[in-house]
Amino acid sequence: MGLKTQKNDAGVDKFLATITDKQRHTDCLAVLKLMKELTGEPAVMWGKTIVGLGSFHYRGKTSEGDWFHVSFSSRKQNLVLYLHCELEEQADLLEKLGKHKI
């Protein structure tokens, strides 16, 4: 059985237009701009609510599939960032970030 979250042709702009909170919408646009600049990749939808940039293929002992390098999603309570990296090695930067979860 594959992952439910798959890359698709849904429009990123269409998804962003559904974000009604003005500050959250502004924040999402800023994150999108930053991620585009840093990755050089186009933004595509993954599932219904995740905007992802870049992708890679992985193969584990029990699963295989494609996944994004970086992405974000506007959830009910938070703006969520998904980063494919070793954040534990960046403890000093994470302290500056403020309240967050890993």
C-alpha cells in the first residue's frame, strides 16, 4: 500500500486562495517565496493541503516512494514546515526560531 500523500496537479495558487486568515496567507506566501529561492524548484501540491518543492525517491525495508525535499501546510492551528534534513545538528538555529516541534 502506497502513501496517501502523493504529488498531484492541483493548483498551488488555488490552495493558497483558500486560506482566509490574512496573516496566515501572508506568511504562506513568504514561506513559498523563500522555499522557491532556496531550492530553485517549482511548488506543487502533495495531497490536498501540502505545498512541496523538490522531490526524491526513497526505498526502505518496508516501503518505497517519492517525497518532497521541503514543504509547508496551513493547518487549523499552525503553519507547518516539513524539512528533509538533520535538524538536531542545527540546535543553535532552532533556539532562535522560537516555539516549534520536531
